[in-house]
Amino acid sequence: MTDSNPVQPDSDEFEIDFVALLDWLLANGMRLAMGAAGGLVLAVLVSMGFVNYQSKMVLINQGAINFTEWKSLSKLLPALATQTIEAGAIAEADLAQVRAMRSEPWWTKNVVPTYSLSKADTKELASMSKQMTEAGGDTILNFVVSASASNKTEVEKNVAAAVRFMQQGVAFMSLQNFVNSYEVQVLNADSDLRKRVTQANIELKYLQERARNLERLRERFPGNTAVANQQVVDLQDSNAKFMPISTQLVAVQSDINALQESLVRLQDQQVRQKVMADFVGQALPLMAKDFNGLTLVDQLLKIEQDLRAKADAQDINQQQALNNIQAQLVSTKTFFSKGLEVRLAPTTTKTTGVVKPALVGLFLGLLGMLGFLLLPKLRERLQR
């Protein structure tokens, strides 16, 4: 078989002889076909060695997360994944999957919310009122969570770990907000309550002294008694001192009673704040090491039960504070154990085909054989 050169030099210029090029292709067609076939076979074999699986699981959202909350959670959950790994609070079997979930793009790609109104529905409703368009339009019906791996067993384990972390993480965020709100309330209310109690005690002291002085005046001037139709008197009024002494006494005692009632309310509030402070003091250390909201809520309920066992059963203020804590924790536990629920097994499919790798291999094989055949000609030309 004789090769003919498809490209003939003419002085410093090249002229393409299409007849010679065709002869060259016909002469080397078998070699080119063999090169292309070799690349095709190699690409198919390589692609078969890298078969990938994708598994999807539907997480039913029963009012646990709305559109606004999801926008925030999708930014917070990657940070929670990082924090969980750094604290060593993740099971070894889930570690690889949670590592991937530290990235925000992973959540954008692998957790897709399904809304009650699609984009097409929203466009059709554009002519309606804004209230009708927004009514339920941002409701999330479910989340489609997906994961990838090289084999079916691994991918199903990964998608289950991703769903589990999402359920636990969302519950943890809710509990964190609950405990943090109590902490802020305790910190802000403590100093304010002490200030108000002190002011009330000071004012009560002055009112009681005024009442004693009026009693002495009434004993000294027994004829200065109230008229049949007593009037309501404001003790701050400059003319109040000219009212009958008994009338002034009634007004002072009324203020004393109101202030004493207010003082009792403040002291009761201090008792409730003390219970909340005790709860927060024990809850915060737990939240720094346990990021599984579904198990953390049981530990917080255990704290509430311990506090209740130590509290005075007859103290309605302590019992009220404990009842409020218990109600919120039970509500959170019920809400997130049922609010994000998996009802169906994951669906798993192969995601890597052979068509695209085959086409790439075919082209690269053909290109490689073409280079192999032309290399001697190029070397011959360079040596001239």
C-alpha cells in the first residue's frame, strides 16, 4: 500500500490537491477506521467503569417550612453541617455525605422544593389580584432530596443520610431560636425587673409614710371629716391638701393598694424569670454539642421535668413557667417529627450513559490515528 501526500509544497506556499487528498484518505481509510474504533471501545470500557447512580427521596412538608424560612435555612444548614462535623457530632456512616452538604451549591442542586403554584401557574394568575396570587402560592408541598454515588447501596445510604440531616437540622434550628429567645428575654428582663421592683418599693415607702401622716392629722383634727358625697381626688393636684382628711386617706390607700398589687406582679414575674433562667442555663451547653433536633428536644424536656421535680407544686408562678416551656417543647417535637415526613422509599437510577463518552472516544481515536499517519510526513518536511 503506497501513501500519497495530499499536501504538496510549491515554493513557500501550500496548494491543496483534493484528488491526492482523496487518494490518501482511501489508502488510509482502514487505519483511520481502526483508530476510531479503538477510541470508541476504550471510551465505552472506561465509562462502564464509572457508572454513577442517583437516588431521590421525597420529604413531605406539612407546614414545617415556608418559602421565607427555606430561603434562610438553605443558607444556615451548610454552616450547621460544618459545625456538626467540627464538633464530632455526626455518625461515621453519614460523615462523607454531611461533608458534601457543607457547600451551599449542594443544597441548591440536591434539595428542590415543590411549590403549590408553578411558574406557569403564577404567570396565568398575573391578571388577578396580588392577594389571590400570593394566597398559598409560596407554600412548599415537599422537598425532593437527591444524592449520587458509584453503586446503588451507597447512593441510597447517602440520600437517607441527607434527608435525616435535613430533618434533624431544621428541628435544631427551631429549638435554637426557642432557647435563644428565652435567653434574650432573661437577660433583658432581669435588670429591668430589679429596677422596677426597687422603684415600686421606694414609692410604696413614701405613700405609706403619707398615710401615717394623714392618720395623725385625722386624730388631731377629728372635725375634718369627709362630706357625704366624696369626690375622686388626685393626690398630685395642688388642691388635694384642702380635701377632707378621710378623702385623702382613701386616695392614698387606693394608690398603696395598686402599687402593692403591681409589686406582687413584678415579684411573680421574677419567679417565672428565675425558672426560665435555670432552664436556659442547662439548655445552652446541650445545644453546643448535640445538633440533632429530634433527640435534643427530648433532652430539653428532661431538663424541664427535673426543674418541675424541684419546684414548689403550690407555686403557680413556677408551674406556669414550666408549663409554658413544656408546651413549646412538646409542640416542637410533634411538629417536626410529623411536619417533615418520608412516606415512600427512594427511587434510584443510573445517571451515566455511554453515548456521549462513545462519541468523544470515536473523535479522539480518529484524531489520534490521523496524527500518527501524518507525523512521518511532517518530520520528512521538517528535515528538508
